[in-house]
Amino acid sequence: MQDAFLRMAALAAIFASVFVVAQLALGSAWRRRMQTGAVNLRLRMIREGGTREEVIARLRKNTPRDFDDLPEFLATRLQSLQRTMLASAIPLAPVQILLGMVALFVVLCVILLLASRAGGFPLTMGIFQLVVVIAFCAAVALPLMIISMMAQRRRKRIEMQFPIALDVFVRALRSGHPIASAIELLTHEMEDPIGSEFGLVADEVSYGAELTQALDSMAERWDLEDMRMFVVSLSVQSETGGNLAEILQNLSEVIRARASLYMKVRALSSEGRMTGWMLSVLPVLTFVGLFTVNPSFYLDVARDPIFVIGFPVLLIIYAIGFIMIRRMVDLKV
């Protein structure tokens, strides 16, 4: 009994020693990283030796631009895609993403058609429609949904950071810093994504752009009303004068109050939004589950001539229901 107790005490002492040494090493490494690491991506790229031109070119790679040579409908969609990719921080151009989706779509179509043929199903028009829809959802709709979710997450983060950035900006103004110096302070104090965005503004101003124009470009890139109100406040103050620090302090309070109201509305409408999501996702999950377990359940039906008409009608009805549900749960505050 005494030997077992001594053995357990020795093991506990070894565990405690290893734990303490690991905590000390991890704490030291973390403190060193906090001291030497860059706050945001722009500062990290500058510290790694990148020039200001390279940094600006990389951070503004997917800046939405005008597609005057294209139809309005297509130009609007491409601008929306560029804005989404900019917000998601994906280091790829929209053309690369679209080419990758097209290539994946073609590959999936060929694989599914060969698999259905190998399973003994004739390549009827209904099966071809089913294969095209599945390949389109997997190669186009799913990647776009993931990119949109990433962009929405970063957009929400920048909305949360913006009032804090205004507070830092106001304190800098009250301590005697000029506007350009206050923006430069934000580039060193704020994390991504807003730290790099204000860094772009500082670089553009350094290269000769007007401050309000650079800030307005930032607001257009992110399509946020809070930033537009900030730009309007600076423009009005520069033309009429006034206490800019007090104006921005009031703007920060208004933004926080609006965000608080928005969260209350989302909390009160959470049941309806969850119901809408379930009604939208459940048919897709049911189809994927049944097709994965028993593909012949749909492939046999796809050989029926009426499937050629019924399947597109079903997709149109689902799309109408999805759009209506999205509009019902899309609350504006």
C-alpha cells in the first residue's frame, strides 16, 4: 500500500512539474508573440518587407469596380461578387473563382453521368437534369454560400469594431492629434479587418488622395451605413466647422444604440428566423440524405418523362419559397 502511494505521489509530482514548465514556456512564447507580432495584416506585410505599393495592391485586389462594358444585370452581380470576396479576404480574383467553379462543375457532371451509366441507368433527359442540378449545387452554390458566410462574419466583425475605432479616434482628437495622425494611430491600434482598412486610407492620403474620398472608398468597399455616416460627418465638419470630437462621440453612441436595438429585434424574431431556416434547409438535407443512401430512389423516377417537366417546376417553387422566406426574416433596423 505504501509503495502504491509513493508511486502515485511521484507521478503527481512529475505531472505538476511538466505542467508548470509547459505553462511557463507557453506564457513566455505568447508574451514574445504579443510584443513582436503585428496587429493586423497590413502591418505584418510591411514588417515582412513589402512596399506600400505591394500592400495596397494586395489589400485592394478585389475592390469593386465599374463594369461599364457589360449589361447592368451582369455588372451588378460581378460587383456584388467582388465586394463579397473583398469582405471574405480570399486572395483570389473573381475570374479565378468563376473558372474554378466551372471546371469543378464540368468534372462533377462527367463523374455523375459515368457513375449513373455504370449503375445501369440510361442517360435520359431527366437523369441529365438531375446530374446538372446536383453538380451545380456542389460546384457553384455551395462555394458561394461558404464565401458569403465568411464575408458576413468579417462584415459583422468590422461593424463591432467601428464604434471602438471611433472612440480611439475621438480620444486622439481630444489629445491634440490632427485627423491624419488619428487615422494613423488607428492603423497601429486596431486589429483586422478595420485596422488594415484604415491603413489603406492612410496610405492613399499619403499618396495624395483626399481624406473624405479615401474614407468614402472604404465605405463603398464594405457597403456599411455606419462608415458612410462617418464620412458625411467629416465632410460637413470640414465645410462648416464645429467640434469634430463631439460629433463623432455622438455618432458612436448612435451606432451602439442602433446595434443594441438590432440585437433585441433579432432576439425577438429568433424563433421565426429559425423556422425559416429549417423550412429552407430541410428539403435539401432530405434530398441529400436519400440520394446518398439510395440513389436509385431518384434515378428511377428521373426516367419517367413527366420528371422533365415536374423537376424544373419543383425547383422554381422552391426558389420562390426561399426568396419569400428570406424577405420575411430579413429585418432592417
